[in-house]
Amino acid sequence: MLTLPAFTEGATITDPAPSRQQSLASRRSFAPDHGSLTVTPDLRISRPRIPLALAVPGTLVALAMLLPLTYLLLRAAGAGQEALSFLTSPRIAQLLWQTILLAGAVTLLAALLGVPLAWLTTRTDLPFRRFWSVLLVLPLAIPTYVGAFTLVAALGPRGLLQQALEGGFGIQRLPDIYGFGGATLALTLFTYPYILLTVRGAVLRLDPGFDQASRSLGAGPWITFLRVTIPLLRPSIAAGSLLVALYTLSDFGAVSLLQYDSFTRAIYLQYQGSLDRSIAAVLALVLVSLTGVILFAEAATRGRAKYYRSARSIESLPLYRLGRWVVPAVAFCAMTGLAALILPVAVLLYWFGRGLASSTVNFDSLWLPMISSASVSMLAAATALLAAIPVAILAVRHQGRFSATIERVAYASFALPGIVVALSLVFFGANFVPMLYQTLALLVFAYVVRFLPEAVGAVRSGLLQLNPRLEEVASGLGRRRHQVFLTITAPLIAPAALAGVTLVFMSAMKELPVTLLLSPIGFRTLATTTWNATAGGLYALAAPSALLLVILSAVFLPGLLTADRQAESEHVLDS
Amino acid sequence: MTATGDRLPHSVAPHESDLAVRCAGLSKRFGYTLAVASVDLEVKSGSFVVLLGPSGCGKSTVLRLIAGFEVPDAGMVTIGGRLVVGVKSFVPPDRRWVGMVFQDGALFPHLTVAGNIAYGIRTSAERSSRVDELLDTVGLRGMGNRMPHELSGGEQQRVALARALAPRPTVVLLDEPFSSLDAGLRSRLRTEVRAILRQAGATAIFVTHDQDEALSLADEVAVMWQGRIVQRSTPQELYGSPASYEVAAFVGDANFLSGRADDGSVETELGILAATGAVTGTVHVLVRPEAVRVALDETSEIAVTDIEFFGHDRMYGVALPSGTRLKSRVAGESSIRPGDRVRLEITGPVITFPRASQ
Ligand SMILES: Nc1ncnc2c1ncn2[C@@H]1O[C@H](COP(=O)(O)OP(=O)(O)OP(=O)(O)O)[C@@H](O)[C@H]1O
Ligand SMILES: [Mg+2]
């Protein structure tokens, strides 16, 4: 509990960290003549503890999140000598290098696309801004394995381009789409919207005061952008990049289809090809350590600054004029849209058309997977939101060791690639809860484990934007904690929470490895249908469900933008 | 945790106890910063106490300790005679019946003006009549359906005040509520708010670093300095006999000379002056600008350096031969120009403070 070493003896407290008030603060002391200050150990003020209504669910969520990792450790610990010596083999080093290389390249390229696009579509007079801001987020609706499939089906051997060139020019070989180049391309094109969205959200919530203050101090627009805006956006750029890096590390579909030898693919091959699953567990553990290192680095560099808009700044953000930069800017947006959205969809449509022509496509067989996918994803999204709320509130409003641990655990599960979660829960289900094994409950649980960080991140950022004084005023007015939450906090973070729910929903729709390994027998989702057909080389058969997946995701995508639009419409109202 | 807070605010009627708020030995540390150091503060029911002090001296922290948003490291607080924090007890903020008004208003952005004011009113029967009454009180009749962002800064602060008064709290805590408003609006609003609070019979603790605000509003001023309360008195006393050199420097315009004091008089470069206080030795001598009279004198070595004109009076800056600069406040017309030579005359006794040996 509370001990007051410096208070009891009337000792002088000196400030080791000089601050702006150093001259004042460093001489502050409790003079011994203030007798009332001598605090004896039993005269302690009882500190209000973290409310149980938060601590209990928070702890439960953390424990649930720890489940897959715990199994992984158990399996790895039970691994034989062979598995251990495997740990130091050149194979591991090679996999590490290739995985890091891919993640680094994809993150860098995605940031180079996402940050400028976020800026262009919010703060400049780019022509057709609304159009671009919708179009450029849509690639998020294309799962990376579908994107990889379109790359293969377009540029690969026996792909569209090859066929065309062979027919016309007799060209036999194209640059190889398989391997590093193809994997980097596919992952970049379909993950950059994560950065675009997080940065755009932050741009829209920027207090125009910061910007105007800098401009009024004589800094030009570029200086303001570099010195004020970018630093203010740094947390959102970091958050978006983290999403992309972790997505790449745990991506299974694209690297498998494009045959790039990274950890997830190696784990899957190991799991399928051998009876000794501990080697897969060892591989998985190395991958988890890798993602853990990245998370740690991000946490260490994350600023302690808290920015929330003061309620009183009511001006709307001024737009920057692009001037003669308008042509390159539009070209940049158009090229990105073409490569990440138009071409992939065109390829899907082409194969869909071919399927129709040869009547391989059966519409009836699409309905059931669609309903299955949507309903299980919705369940997962709702559950993830419920689990995220206590974690986010603890992290933002009850800072301390306990909350930090719970938040860390909730985020750490993001470091668990889908294939790892799937492996763990297959084992856990089969061995400990046969009742749940191969049920939807376990599948939903796995989705929540995988995508909780997305929900926590959204709710957390909503809370960070919320002026804590509002909640203080409300409780000062006599409302209990839960009433304050329901009447003040919840409505004000609703847009952010909705964005989180949508993110989880879409992630679950597109999820592949967990769905492959944990779906109840006979439970076919759009993802597994697509995968099975693609893996069999049946492009025409894969196209319809892939297309449906893309369309369905795209329909729900506007939900993601709600938070943005809300912020924007407030500006409209204000101005 | 003692849960004694279920009583309604009216049951802790202000006259039941003489004191609306009492803090004793209140202390709070943030890391190595001692934000609040053993603060004792008594606020009588119905009075208006201003907590005045420079930025970072711990004023906001004192309010937050009273309201229950921070937990002290030592000390106790009673509100309306009820112990809300102290040894082994902590009453959460929602059971303290304390109204808060913050600098930025902190209005609930998703609720209308009426919704904001009604938020703290528990009985639904009373709600609409009380909201109308409060809208009248703060001069915003008919604006109940506006959203907060449709109000000006001053209007927002009035709504914040009405919202704080709605549940009839034992005490209203105002943390620099006008500091983000422009000067004209600020002085108008503070008089108004003072009247509203008086009319409502409310007890208020008002935090500011603006001495004019403090002197013009307060029944009683508590001056904070480095986490402590260094003086508590009426505004007149505070101005006339500040408790320390720091307080004197902070409150009002002040001239300081150094001098040697001896038994009711002090020797300065202006000659021997009558002094209050029984201090002897090396001292700071406080001379208020209005105690310095200037008169044209060609033979003097004292020059006028600048003149600030305030309408009702003017402030001369003069330089002594030693280089020391003084200010003199003079009412009415005068033909003195910068560069003119003047003679100084000090009216009334000056105040001395012991000078810490350096
Ligand atoms: N939550 C906190 N964490 C760490 N330090 C804090 C915290 N709140 C206040 N402090 C420190 O405590 C001291 C007193 O702060 P406080 O906000 O009470 O000052 P103040 O008198 O209200 O100043 P101002 O007039 O600028 O509002 C300051 O040095 C401040 O840096
Ligand atoms: Mg303050």
C-alpha cells in the first residue's frame, strides 16, 4: 500500500529531473514544523481500487488471450532433442531473414502509399476527393490470398498475360511472379489501407489550432506539415505500420499461393507434412518472438503525449492548394487504385465470366457459405467489442501496472499468427474440451483471439480522443461509474467502436488459416471455398466466392469510414 | 471504503455545518513533484473563496483532491461536515455533491444545452422546471435546444455553471473558468457569475492565476505558492499587508527597494521611510505605485522614462540615479512627459520583508 518515505521524516524532496519549474520544485519540502504531516503507517488513506466491474472482465479476457500462447509454450517445451537442434539450424536463420525482409519491405511501401494518400484525400483540394477517399480504401475488401490469386491468374504461368503474349508474340517467359517480388506486391497493395485509415482518422481529428498556430507563427504549409503535422500524426502512422507489419508476418494465404518461403508457410507445411507437431510449435514460437519484438519496439517508441481536441476549437480545417502538383497527385491516386482494386477485380470478373460460360458456377452453392461467413464474423465482431471495452478503459483511464499488463496481453495475441492460433486451439479443443471442438463457439473464440487488438485499438483511440473532464464532470454530477459509461463515454466513442467492430468483422470474413483448421465439419465459408478451389488450380471455380467475398466486404466497408465521416460532418456543421 | 454517500444533497444542508469544505494537511505528490504540500483550507457555507497562485503551484490539484478525482497522499477533506477522504476512507466523486466548472467548459458535446443542465438532476419531476429556472438564471432562456458547439465561449461557460448548480451541490469548484475568454467578456462574466452564485446561495472555490480576478471577486483569497497556502485574508488585507515578499510581488503592482530596517523606519536610497513591521536588518521594501508621488523638479536627478496611460489613471516609470526603476500611479491630468526630471514623495508607511541572506 501507500508508504511515504519522504514525508515521514520531513525530509527534503529534491527533483532529480529538472523541469520548467525546477527552481521552485527542487526546493519544495515538507518542513518538519508541519506536524500534521507526520504520517504513521496505520494512518493511511484508502486508495480507490480499480473497479471490479473492469478488473474481472479484463482479467478474464487476458487469460483467454493467453490460452493459445500457453499451449504453444507447452508444446515447444515438450519438444524432443531433434526439435531443439532444429532451433539453431541454418533453416531457421534463413526463414527469419526472409520473413523480416518481407515485413520490412511491405511496411515501408505501404506507408509510402498510405500516408500521402491519407493527406491528399483529407487536407488538399484534390479533385474528386470523396471519390478517391472511398476508392482507395476499397482494396481492404480484397483478402490478400484473393489478391495473390489474381496476381497468379493474371501474371503467372498459364495466366492471362502469358496467354495473351504467347498468342500474339510467342513470348515464353515473364519475370517470375512467385517469390519475394510477388509476395511484396500483393501484401503492399492490399494492406496499405490500414495506414491510410489510421492516419486519415488522426488527420480529421487534428485540432486545427495546432496547425493554425504554426501557420500564424510564420511557418509555411510545408514546414507546418513537416514540423507540426507529421509529429502529431506519428502515433497514427506507427499504429498503422504496426498493423501492416503484423499482418505481413502472420499472413498465410498470399505467401502460400505465391510460394514465398516465410514462417507461416513453413509452419503449415510442417504441420501438414509431419506427425511431429512440436517442430511446427518451435517454428511458431520463433515467429511469435519476432512479432513480440516488433510490438515491444512500437510500445517503447510510442509517445506519452495525449492529444485530444479541445471542445472549443470550432473552425474547420483549411485545405492546402495542390497547384501544379495536381496532376502527379491524381496520377498517384489513379495508379494505386488501378493496381490495388480495378485490375484485381477485373481479373476476378474475367474468371467469373469464364466460369459462367462453361457453367462451372453454381449459385446455390454460394448462398450457404455466404451466410455462414457473415454470421460467424458478426458474432466474432460483437464478442470482440465486448471484450475490448474493459481492456481499453483500463488502459486509458486506469493506468498502472495491472492495466498495462492486461493491455499488453490483449495486444500480444496480435503477435500470434492465425496459423498458430489455429494449431493451438485444434489441440486444446481436441484434448481438453471435446464438447467445443469443431463447434462454431471455438471458431468465434479463435477469431476473437486473433482480432481483439483491432477492437481494443479502436476503442482505445476513441477514449484517448475523449476529454476525460467530461467523465469527471458527469461523476461529479452524481452519476455512478456505469451510468457515466452508458450516458457519456459510450455515445462519444461509438463511432470509434463501430469502426473497430467493422474492422473485426471484415478481418473475420477474410480469415483463412483459422477457418481452414477450426471450422466444424461441413461448415463452408467463402474463405475456405475460395481457398480450396484456388489450391486446386480451379481459377474459374474460385472466382465466384472470391468475388462475393470482395463485394460483401466492400458493402460493409463504409461502416469503417463512419468514424471518419462523423468527424468530417462535425466540421461541416461547425463551419 | 466507507459508503456514506447515499444521502441526497439537501440532507446535508449548508447551515447544518458552518463549513462547506474543510481540508487539513492535504498533500499530493506526482513522482518527485510535490504538487500540494499540507494545505489547510476552510470554506464557510455561502462564501466565495479564491485560490490564487502562479501557474503550476497546485491550485487545480487542490480542487481535484476536493472533488475526488485525485487521491491525496496525506490529509483529509470534509464536505458539508462529512469526511470524504481521510484515514481509511474515500468517498468517490459521484457521492460528494461537488459541482465542477472547467476552463474549457467540458460540455457534453452530444447533449443539448438542456440535456447538459438536466444531466445531474435526479428527480424527473423536477427536471424541466429546474432546467428552465437555471437557463433563466444564467441568461440563456430559450437556448435549451442548442448544441454546445452552437454557443459562444461565454455562453458555454454559463451552461457549464448552470449544469454544476443543477443538483444544488454543497460547493461549486471553478477552475479558471474564464481564462480562455477575452478580457472584456471575462470581466463581465465574472461579475455575473459572482451574482449568480450569490443568488443561488452557493459556496464556491474559484481558482485563478489572475490577481485582478481574485481581488475583485473574493470574499477571501487564499494565496498558493509552491504547493502551500501562504496567506489567507480578505482582498484588502492581502493587498495592504502581504504576508511575504513573494505574495507581495505576485499580488498587485509592486516596487521593491532594498534597505536596512531599524525599529519602525527603513533606510533606502529614497531616504529614511516609515515602515510597518518589526523587522530589522537587510530587507525588501515594498512600495505600492500609488504611494509614490511625482512632482516636476528641474534640479532632481530622477528621470521619467515612460508613461502608461490607463484612462482613469496613469503609470509613470522613473529611474533613480542608481539605475533602480520605480513605478508611480497617479490619477487625473498631468503635464509630465518622458525625460522630465521629477522629485519623488512616498506617502504612508512602507512594508518590509526580511531578505534571505544570499
Ligand atoms: N497528473 C499529473 N501527473 C504528474 N504531475 C502533475 C499532474 N497533475 C499536476 N501535476 C504537477 O503538479 C503541479 C501542480 O499542478 P496543478 O495543475 O495543480 O497546477 P495549477 O496551479 O493548477 O497550474 P495552472 O495555473 O497552470 O493550471 C505541477 O507541477 C504539475 O506539473
Ligand atoms: Mg490549473
